[in-house]
Amino acid sequence: MTAQLIDGKALGLRIRAQIKVRTEALKRTGITPGLAVVLVGGDPASQIYVRNKMKACAEAGIHSTFAHYESTLGEAELLDHIRALNENPAVHGILVQLPLPPQIHVGRVIESIAPAKDVDGFHPVNVGALVAGAPGFRPCTPLGCMKMLESIGLTDLAGRKAVVMGRSNIVGKPMALLLLAANATVTVCHSKTPDAAHFTREADIVVCAVGRPGTLTADMVKPGAVVIDVGINRNAAGKLCGDVDFESVRQVAGHITPVPGGVGPMTIAMLLSNTLDAAAHL
Ligand code: GUN
């Protein structure tokens, strides 16, 4: 038996259509949601991500602005720009695309964003809210993964074992916390974990966010498990691929997300959702 695909592209489009309806209603009250996107340097992948995010904003009726700086930008100039965005009432969400060049301290940049405009959910105030189970912005990629689980009926994860592979601040750590908040029993595996397969083989849900093709292979997956692939890599032939060995794992898993067309479109949908919430002061 082969796994059912979780179609992130289709689900993302459905969510974006709902956001558009809510955006139009908010606009009738005189508020146009606004997202300020900031990109530093010319990283090709970041440029594509940013373009896709802004295109999705436009389609949902969300106003977006774009500031593109040279990779030589000084930290003080970036902090000045963010300060101006914090004070601009037309800007409800601020997204500084990561990674940043090495001369800029990412922590100081994230901390300079007003928590109420931190639609990425990276500010320590929002991270703390996630840890404490308090309201706040949740990081878009893990939130999108949770929506994918919901789409196959997995809302309450009580009694389910979940393994997160990867411990980044953007995906792995917040993913583990969201799964925990949904009552899953959560294990985080990372580069220093000996024998990650020991854990993944027991898991009902595996979220793979390592950034390395072939991280999860069929022998590491429990039959029927749900596999969510956060990776976006290029293989030797230059083709987009995830972290999961898709062709072999799909023979074992119950559900699996494709790359492309899986988690990526969900990240964008969640960014729009957070921006709309920021504008509506939810
Ligand atoms: N770089 C990779 N993923 C993300 C994301 O979700 N937000 C931002 N700002 N940068 C990223």
C-alpha cells in the first residue's frame, strides 16, 4: 500500500481563499492589512521565497512593501529601518527574511521587531508565549505542518508519538512545542542523536526538518505513520527534493507530504493568516 499524499498546495490555496474573504471584510472596516518584507543580500532561494510571499499577499488583498538591501548593509541601518516599520501604522506585519549576512546579528534584529508585528513568531516574547501556551504569533512553517495534520483529522494528538528531526529555532523547536501543545508525546532528534531511527521507528508522526536529502528512509518509518517533509533541497540533478526519501518512504507511510507542493505553500498561507490576525488585533 502506498501513502496518501497531503496536498499542501491545495490546502494552502483553500486557506488563502478564506483569508481573502476575511481580508475583504476587514478592509470594509477601513483597515487594509499590511506586510513589510525586508531582504538583505542576493541569496537566490530567499529571493524566490520573498517573491512568492508577496505574490500571495497581493492575491489575498494584503498590501505588501519590499525593502531589498545590499549584502553589505550595516546592522544599525537595518535596525533603523525596522524601527520605522514598528512606528508605521500601515504596517501590521514585519518579515525579515533569514538568513542574514554574517555582519548582522540575527538575534538583535529579531528582538528589534515589535512583538505585535512579529508575524514570523521569532521574537522572544512570541517564543515565550508558545512555550507557556499563551496567545501569540506562532512560526509559520510549524503552524502549517499542524494544519496539515488537522487536514487528515489529527487535531488532538493524545496517545500519539511524534518525532521531530531537527532543532532549529525556525522549525524544529517550535514544531516540537506545537505538537506538545496538541498533546503528542514528543521526541526531538538532531545531529548529535545516535541512532535516530530507534526513535522514528516508534513514531506515529515524523516531521523531518534537517535540510539534508535522504535523512528519513523507509527502514526508519513505522508502517502507516504520517511523514511531514519540511526540507527543500536540490539533488545532484538539480531537482527540488525534501529531506525524506520520498519514493521509498511512501511505500511504508500512511500519509506523506510531497516536495514541492507540501509544506512550502502552507508556510505562505500561515504568513498571510498571521498578518491578517496582526491587522485585526486578534
Ligand atoms: N527563512 C527560512 N524560513 C523563513 C521564515 O519562515 N521566515 C523568515 N523570515 N525567514 C525564513
